[in-house]
Amino acid sequence: GENVEQHPSTLSVQEGDSAVIKCTYSDSASNYFPWYKQELGKGPQLIIDIRSNVGEKKDQRIAVTLNKTAKHFSLHITETQPEDSAVYFCAASTYGNNRLAFGKGNQVVVIP
Amino acid sequence: EAGVAQSPRYKIIEKRQSVAFWCNPISGHATLYWYQQILGQGPKLLIQFQNNGVVDDSQLPKDRFSAERLKGVDSTLKIQPAKLEDSAVYLCASSGQGDSPLHFGNGTRLTVT
């Protein structure tokens, strides 16, 4: 099955700086890559997603890039704010089955 | 729109006891998922329903876990008997037609002592 890995496990950034989280996946058939944000005591919340026919997608301060050849994708958060502090999960699935395989998560800490 | 509802929020039981979790998906969502999230890890899919039929339960420990989705709406996940390693957050998610994104509930935190 699909194996998704995330790096680094913990990331601390100064408020206003950028944060980048990278994920790699193993199954070349995967073609849907969402990112979820999870705050303490809550379920994961979808923040952005990308499909394999697109190399980059942006939504305000958040962007995701995908490199299918290298089988990795990244989340970019610009102008970080304290409310961006959370655990971020990347995931992958194959078009049509919607069965997400998640990475282990990255703890992002934004220092005011 | 109302989100995915789960209850209870917390449950503490002793090993070998049984427990049940309930989920009500977003209205109109045909696909429902149960995920297990152990502390410090990402969610792991246990079972996926399409309406009231099981699509994938390959990672469900069927000797102790069971799930049903009667009438294709809400769902229950049961563990009997529970083991210490079942301590985790159990997340329910739902999605609409085709490749719609998954929407998660806030989960049930289970502690087995």
C-alpha cells in the first residue's frame, strides 16, 4: 500500500517567516494529495489539496507544490501567524478510491 | 452546513470491556470512513462505507472491531474486547460524490486501562 513520509517532525519559525513541510510518497499511482491541519482536541481540517495534473496550487498564504517524478510534495505557509501553530498532515490517495494514507504529521510552532 | 458529529468525546474503559462510538456524517454524504489515530501518528483507515455497503475493511481487526452503517446514514464502531493498544482517537469522516474531499469529525478519545 501507499507509504507517506513527512519531514521534519517539528518546525519552529518566527512569526512572519515562511514554513515549508515536505512529504514523499511511494505509490506512483497516487494522484490526489491533500494537506490537513489539526489543532489540539479537534479533527483534521482540510486546508489545501492538489491533483497530479497540476504542479502548484495557491490559496492566500498557503501553497502546495507537487513533483510527480520525484514523488514528493510540499506545503508552503508564508507570513506565518501564531494561529498557524498546529500539527499538519499530508496524505495521498488514488483517484477514485478516496482512501487517504496519512503521514505522521509535523508540529509547526510559530513564535510570536 | 453542519459538520460530522461524533459521540462520545471521551471514553475510559478497562481492558476486555466493550465500547461503541457513534458518527453522523454531513447530510447527503454517501461515503463514510472510520480512522484510528494513535498519539503522535497520522490517522489510519479502519473501514470505508459507500452508502450502507463496505468498500474497504482490510485494516479493520475483525476479531475485535466491528462497524455498521444501517440505512446508509449514521454509523457505529464497536470494540469487543478492548486491549490496551486500542487507546487512540477514533475519527469519523465523510465525503460526497466522486472524489470530494474528506471532512472529519472531532473524534472520540478512547483510553483503555
